[in-house]
Amino acid sequence: MNRLKTNKATTKRFKITKNKKVLFRPSHQNHYNADSTGDETRKKRKIKNVGGALKKRIISKSRT
């Protein structure tokens, strides 16, 4: 059976930690932030965690 190729788009968008956590930076954070409050601006700096069934799909697509 052939080896599954790594999905490069997935590896660029997500980071998988040693303990199999999947981290990503959400979209819509770079432009048009002048109207947002200070709380929103600070929340946009954070890296989010993925959970559930989506996490399993991401890990399976980003195997090397």
C-alpha cells in the first residue's frame, strides 16, 4: 500500500504539538481592526485550539 502524501495546505495552517494538540491562528485578524475594542484586539492575538472530529481529520492529513 502506498504512503499517504502530506496535505501541504494543512501543514501550513495548523501546528501539531508533541501532545497531539492542534493549534491555529483564526482568519480575519490582519485588516480593518481600527473599529474593534481593546478586548477584541487582545483576543485576536491568541492562537486557538482545535478539538473534536476536526482535530482527527487534521492530524490524519498532516502526517509526514
